[in-house]
Amino acid sequence: MYRSLVVLAAGMFAIGTDSFVIAGILPDAADSLGVPVGTAGWLLTAYALTYAVLGPVMAALTARWPRRMLFPVGFAIFTAGNLVTAFVPVFGVALASRALAGLGGAMVTPAAVAAAAALAPPERRGRAIATVMTGLSAATALGAPIGTAIGSLTGNWRATMLFVSALGVLAAVGIALLLPAIPTPPAVPLRTRVAPLADRRIGLVLLTTLLAYTGLYTVYSFIGESLDRATGGSGTILAALLFVWGLAATVGTLASGGLIDRFGGRRIINTSITVAAIDFALLPWTSAHLPSTVAALLVWGVCGWGLLAPQTHRLITAMPTAVPLLTGLASAMVYIGVSVAPLVGQVGMAWFGAHWLGAVGSVFIALAIVAAEAAHAVIHRHGTDKVPAAPAPAPAQPLPTK
């Protein structure tokens, strides 16, 4: 089980690096493509929105595909999209190629999280989900800072996209060689996949995720501009700060799994959201100096990424009969938040300036705690779906006698 989880986490590392690295090279990409920085933020939106919308669709279309075929094909599409981005000089084509890479991510991520939940026994499911999601947080600790540093040191953001393409190739090879055969889940129509959205319990949990990650990524989408007072405009310092943030994210993801199994998800969710909201509300002042910026990023990383596993666990606990569907919806909702955040950030920069994006984001994060408590109340009131018990074995028949 653990070897399988590590291989899946490695695949998520490649997907996560592509998700997060664009923010670190956004100013250079904007200059090269001849668009304002705010408009260049659509590169993040194109990837994230494609993933969010097509995740359930691709899950339905590829339901009968063997898992060991699905992962390499998804990574091939992902890599092709990044290679096109690395070479095209036109912003519109770059947007289309980012959407193509998002399609590859839409095929891979929900299947990886669902596989983690299927591989683990119920009492260790929180740790299994957190282990695979650690690939995403590790991408923030290593992949995004390395990619940002590559762009800064070479003076060419396109070199960063080549780096991401190489990660996609390595992930595809690793999964093809090391992942054991996983049973193909039964085919589920698209209508059934989105049916949980009509359940108030599921809808409120997903709304919590949407609000929280919209707020968190409002700052991250334009992190170079938001932290320019602390970095002095240095790409190398920004890469170092992303490394600090990523390490904290990795710690938050890993720690959340054990904390869920020990204390339950509600306390972890409420604490993470509340502390993150306070941290973001203070960012206009803490981001003015390097030491206080480091402290703010540590809190941000632990709390922001510590929210992923308990939110997914809450979904699965509320409706354990629909685990593959819910993990896909959970991932999609994160990416919808990520896709909306650049648009919110673009408006926030125009109205208040980049240094006040933390305060803008804190409003969304604060609303997430309201949605989280509403979700808890509804789940507590209506209970959770029960997994049907296995039928009792038929009584043994007496042996025939002569």
C-alpha cells in the first residue's frame, strides 16, 4: 500500500508543480507575451478552470480505462500542454496550451486520490489521503521554488515550463513501472457523478473549500507583486520564500492526517481556517519586511494545506457510499477556487493595490468558517450515509446421505 501511495504522490508532485510555478514567473511571462500582469494571471485560471470543469467529465469518460493506462495518458496530455506553453509567443495560444495541461491534470488527480482512499482501510484513510496530497504540498516546497529559481537564473520563464514538462515525463514513467494493478472502478454516468452536489451536506463542504481556496490563492496568484517589499524584486529571494511556504505546506498536510484520525476533522478545519484568516488580514503589514513575511508564510502553508485532507475526509465521512465521486468533486472545487482567485486578485489590485490582497483574501477565508460550521450542523442533524453491510453467508446445507 505504501509503495503505491508514494508513487501516486510523485505523480501529484508533477501536477502540483505546474499548478504553483506559474505565479513565481508571472511578471516575466507577462512581459514576454505582451500583456499586463493582471491579464497574465489568466494563465492560472485557464489551467485550473479546465481541470475543475473537465474533472468529472473525464472521470466519466475514462471510467472503464485500466488505471495503469489512465495515468500515463493523462501525463502525456499534461506534458504536451506544457511543451506548447514553453515555445509559443502568442498569449491566446498559451492560454489554450495551459487548458490542455489542465485536461491532463483533470484525468490524473481525482483518480489518484480515489486510489489512495481505496488502498487504505477505513481507520487509516485520513493518512492515505494526506500521503498522496503530500505530493501537491511537496511541489510547493520543491517544485515551485526550483521552477521559479530556474526562470530567475536563466532570465527565461520558458525554461521553467521545460522543467515542468520533464517532471511530467518522469511521473508517467514512474507510475507505468512501479504502480501495481488497481481494480477498475465501476462505470458511473456523469449525471451520477455530479448528483452529490444536490445534497446539502456535500454542497456546504464544497462551498467551504471554494471560499477558503479563493481567498488563499488571491494572494498566491500575484505573490511576486504582493511580496515585492520583502523580496526587493529578487526572483531568488522569492524562490526562497516559496520554499519556506512549501515546507510549511508539507508539514501541514502530513500532520493533518494523524490529527484527523485522532481528533476528528471539525477541530482541524475550524482551527486552520480561523488562523489563516487572521494571518491574511495582517499580510498588508507583515509582508512589508522579510522576517515577518517568513512567519506569515509559515502560518499560511501549515493552515492552508492542513485544510485539504480534513475537508476530503469530511466529504467521505458524510457519504462513504460515493468515495470516488466525492474525491473528484473535492479536487475540482479546489481548482475552481484557484481559477477564480486570479480574477479576484486582478480586481483587488486595481482597487486597493497588490499589498492589500491579503486583506481581500481574508474576507473569503472568514466566510469559509461560516460555511464549515453550517456543513457540520447539517451533517450532525441528518447523519451520514451508511455503507451497506455485506450479506450474511447462507447457512451450510447438510451433506446428502445415501
